[in-house]
Amino acid sequence: MISGLIKIMKTNYIKIAKDVIDLEIKALKKLRNNIDNSFNTAVEMISKCKSKVIFSGVGKSGIIANKIAATMSSVGTPSFYLSASDSSHGDLGSISKKDILVLISYSGKTNELKNIIQFANRNKIILISIVSRKESLLFKASDIGLLIPNVAEAAGIVPTSSTTSQLALGDALAISVMKKKGFGKKDFKKVHPAGNLGMQLKSVEDVMLKNNKIPFINENLTLHEGLKLINSKNLGLLIAVNNKKYTTGIFTDGDIKRAINNKVDLKRNLIKEFMTKKPISVEKDMLAAKALNLMNEKKITSLCVFKKGNIKKTIGIIHIHNILSANIN
């Protein structure tokens, strides 16, 4: 049935799609060649902002402004979107003198922008514009003007190429500020704790067992004492340490079973005689996903965790169940 519909179609919509995309590619190439030192100035200014970066626009430009504000916030620069229309009805009060205002408008002449422009100029609020016309009110009133080249829109009327250019420039601005501020993976994880990417950026330290949850046992205690402790902890393993509290091995329920099968006297033989010496340890800052790969590679279910520079001292233990429970894979 679907193939029959395709046969009777008179319009080649694939060609239309490609034409629209070609127009937007041309717009992006023009934008790329048009970026000048004002972009550097805008990055420096935003990266030094001690308050908020407020994005605003009207219509389709307002939608783009909203998206850029969300991106900027997600990479470490507090930002929010302010409706240019609503700003004339009390919302101007949300802008402080320490904020930076970014106004987006293709023409720069939209009536709804006049009040917010005047408010910014009157209160000496830094104003950055993303606009296509130098002769516009918006560009002339701006402290920094980021020019978008005039572009051909799809069907000649629909904001398409222009909004694509605005979005691309906003993304470039957000990433540049992120790089300037040194916002990295650890910072990203803090502001994206529930997202999939945030999950994959969790470190071993984020999911490990620590403090009194670590099942330590002195290596000089008997297998019988080890059996009692391993049953009470319900982890299937113990971390063996010497008298200096340095980790010397890992003792598992499998070790106990082998000892019992070999009819070993549990009350006379010691943990250190049956434990696995020099257990595999990882640093606390290692990504949990990488630790999982290591477990799979070595065919083990647990790793000792140490703090950089002190591998002998176990500060945590990470079990494969801890990682899987955190939805890390």
C-alpha cells in the first residue's frame, strides 16, 4: 500500500527537503566566514559575568533564544530566557545591573524589543545583539553586535536559514564560553546528575561503598572469623589488611568454599593463607563505566578503591551491582 502511494505522488518532497537543507548549509557557510573579533569580545564579556546572562527575542528568534539560554546554563553559565513581549509588562524587573542581556532579532527592528533595549541602555546593562542589519536600532544600541549575514529563507518567506544561523552562533558562543571557563566533564556531571550522559560520567567514588560499609578484616584472623564476618556483611567478600591497615588481599566466599571442600580447619588456618594477594585496585576518580569494563575484562565482580598516591590504603570498594544499579553500562 505504501509503495502504491509513492508511485502516485506527483511532488518530489525529497528534492524540497534537500533544497531547504542546501539553503541552510549556505547560510552556515556565510556565517562561518562572517565571524569576527566581536565574537571574541562577547565570549570574554560573558565568561566574566558575575550574575546571569539573559536571552530574549520575539517569535522564532525568541524560541532560539530560549534554547541558547538552556544550552548556556547546561555548560556552567547561569542563564534564562525572558520573553520580549512580557518584559514590557513587569518582567523587566528580573534584569539586574550586573546581568548581561543578549537580544536576538534577524531584522533588529521589531517593535517589542524597543522597551527592553531602552531599559538596558538606561540602566547601563551590557547588551549583546545577534542581528543581521548594522543600521538597525538593536545593533546601534548594543555594546557588542554579532552580525548574521543576510540569507535566503526557504520558500522565500519562512524563517529557516536565519534561525539556523542564530542557533549555530548561539551554540558556538556557549561552547566558547565553556572552554574559556574551563568547564569540564566533572562540572558537567554536577549539573546533569539525572541525564544519561551524567550517569556515564559518574566516577568510582560516586558509587563505591565507603567508611563503615567496607568489610575490612585483619589478615591474621582465622577462616572461621572470616566466615562469620562475610555472612554478616552480605557482600560475598572481605578486604584483608595488615596491622598497619594496608590492604594485602581480598577474601571471598569462594575462598571459604574451597577451604571447606578441602576439609581445612577453619579455626586454625588464617585469612592470609587463602586470600587473593594484591587485589586489583582503581583510583577513586576513574569513570565507573571504565571500572565496569575492567571487571568484565578480568572476570571479577569487585574492585578496591584507593586515593591517588596511596594504593596501599583502601578507601572504598566497588561491586558490579553498585555500577549496574546506577544505570551505568
